[in-house]
Amino acid sequence: HLETADACPPSATKKAEDEAEDEQEVVHDKENEMNRGGDKKRGKRKPAPTSDDANNDDHQHDHDGKTPSSSTMATETKKRKLAMTIGVLGAKELGVIFSYLDWPSELHPFFCREWTDVSTQALEGFAISSPKHYNALAWVVCVTHNLQKISCTRLPENYRYQNGEESVIEAVLPRQSRYLESEDEEEVQIHELDARAVTSFRNLRHLHIQGAQMNGIYPSLFNFSCLRTLSINYMQYMKWDLAMLSGTPVLEELACSYGKRLSGSVNSLRVLKETLRSIQFGGCETITGDFMDLEDFPHLECLRLDDTMVTGNVRNLRVHHFPMLRDIRLPKSVYGGMTLERISDAPEIMASLYCLQKRTPELFREYDWTLSDSSPDFYQMNNVPEKRAPFNVTFVTEGACLGWRWTSGGYYAGGWVQHCETHWLDTEPLNGENVNEMDSFQYPQHLGLVLGLGLRAQRYKGFYEPPSEDQYRELVNDYPRMGRFR
């Protein structure tokens, strides 16, 4: 039975009436059979057939001259009603129904061509997380070659994929089974699957691999001419290079997290200059190159290079670089990327980033720079949030004016961030002329209201950069603990 809300045009009342009629027919047939059986036992003769009965018998005879039983007639009635239901349901209604079914139901050989076509459209993605799913790929190939999305995740402990080229270790062994029937140590039987089965779908658009037991290089996984999205996460033994992405000429989104065997330079991504919109790497310490090699990508909106070995210098950025960029995270290996080596480096770095921040206000909205622990200007500070030293740098926006300042970090429960005075890169907003919708307020009052600091004194008032260690100790000891805002 296919059940769906607002998917089947016949009303629920009509359906209930049909079911009631079927039940009445079955009960009536059973009563007739019982009556005929009782007549035979009592030796009663059947009444002489009338002319109406003869006509009915003529209609009931089939081509072989046999009279169909009551159960056969009931079955034929149900088939006629089912055929009518199949014809009534449209592609939209069937698509709603099939979207709630699991892959075994979708891959059954349907007896209706329309149902087969609709089920093919509903089957947009496929996840391989067990041998059952892997074996089902053969059925999927029979149904469609236009599968759009495949996800390969971790298999059960006694399964793995066949080793690729230049395998890292002899075999990716699963964990020993904890459910062995015998207490004696036994070797778990390992079953190998072929990762090349994925390549049967040449029109694949989205490929996601996470935690799968792959070992070595698999060139066939990087040869999809229609692939738009590729993500490879937490793959300890899978080896691949950024240069292999030349086999995906229309790739738009690339993501990789903790790929220990990933290698190559970001310069290799220039073959995808016209298509890439998002590049995200995290924990891939073997990626090298200069992030400025990507500065002329016309559609790049997201660039995250956390914990990589990519280098560069933010002082080389200009207003025409990265024209569509909306989100950026640079590694520590880039000068001015995440850390500052000296307090005196901040003015030049923030002035270099001014042009991009002015062009795209959301670019560095949640970005801050931290004074490096190895800096000669760094000193140990109190770990209480409200007593931290102002060793973070962030942009400040006030109306149309842009500036930057040193802060003690983010907000915390029960208090507010402490910050130094603001270095304005635009003309300092001294009156209401530069303050949107607050013409009647002077700048200092308005800034206090916006930041929630109107009734709260700042510990580092009058400081434009972090205080010296002696000044910091004196301020922390003499300044009372700050309460909640009132």
C-alpha cells in the first residue's frame, strides 16, 4: 500500500468505500461456498437453471470454456482498480511517494514504465556505508547511469577497499571483532571491495569520501568530467595530489580535512580558475604554495587554508585581488595571516587589509589576529577572561568609518571584552554627520550605546596598544572586578 498525504487525487472516502465493497464480495463468496457445501452434505439437488442463469454462465466462461471462481473474479476486480490508480497518480505525486522510500524499494523492477522513470528521478544520491549498499550499485546501474551524488563512508570492521597504487601500508586492517563466538583469538575474514565501481556513473556531480578504508592512489576517482563538488575528509591512508584535479574540469567546490597524504601546491588549482567557487582545507599540513596564486580567480567566494603550509604576505593585497571573496581564513605561515610577531606590525598589516575590508565589509567581520606566543612583546597574563591582556586585533566599523583596535578576545559569560582605543583608518567620526540614523548623538555617546559600554569604563582607556607587562599587572591588581551591564 502506498500512503501519502495530498499525493493521491481520490478521496479517502472513496477509498474506504472500495475497500468495504471488496470485503463484502469476499464475505458473500465465502457464504455461497459454505451453502453449496451444506447442500452437498444434505443431498439436496440444485434448482433447475433459469434463462437468466444461463445468460450469466455464458458471460462467465473464459476462452478455455472454464468458469472462473469467485476468488479469481475478486482478484481481477482488484487488478482493474490498481490499474486505474496507477493511471490517476501523476509524476509529481509519485515523486513525493518515492522520496520517502529506501533504495531497495526504489530499485525493484517496476511493472509500470512510468513508475520506473519517476523512481529514477527520485534516486538523486547514494551512500555506500555497508556491503549491502555496495552490492546495490549493480542495481543502480541497471536503473540509471545519471546518478548525481555518491557518498563513501566507513565500512564495517571486516570490510575494506582494495589497495590502490603506491599503497601506504600492506593493508588497512579493521579492528578485531568483539563479537567472535569463540574466546580464542581468530583472524577476522577481510572482504575487499573495488572502489572503481563508482566510476560507472560518468555524469556524477557530487562525490563525498569520509573515513573510508582506502589505501594508496585511486586515479579513477579524479576523472569525472561533470563533477561539481568534491570533499575528502579524514582519509589517513589515501594518497592524492592537487594536480590530479585536472580530470575534473568543471569543479566548483573543493574541501579536504585532515588529509595526511594530500600533497601539492595551490598553484595546481589554476587549471580550475574559471570554475572554482570554494576552496576549504583544514589540517592538511603538506599543502604548499603562495595564496596569492589564487588572487585572480573570478568566482572564488570562500578561501580557507587553516593549518596548511601555504605562505604569502597580506601586505601584497590590492583592492582588485579576489574580486568575489566573502570568506577567508589564512594559516599562520602567511605573514599577517593569523598571528603577529610584533605589536609594531599591526598598523602596517591592518592598513594593507583596509582596501579589501572597505570593499567587502563581511570579509573580516569575524576575523581577528593574535600576538604570537613566541613574540618578544608577549608576556604571561591572567587567564580570567575579564583580566586578559589585549593581545587580539580586530576591525571596527562605525557608520561609514573603518578602524581597528587591540582587544582581549571575544565576549564571555558575565562580562564584556576589554579593548584599547581605536585607530581610525578613515576620518574619525567626531559628530553625527558620519553616523547613520543617529544625527542627534555625539560620536562617543553613540559608540558606547552600540557596543553596550555606555555605563562601563574600559580598563585600557587611553592605550592605543597593549600595555607593558608592568602596566598590565598594575591595572589588573588595582582595577575592580567588573559586574554585569546595568
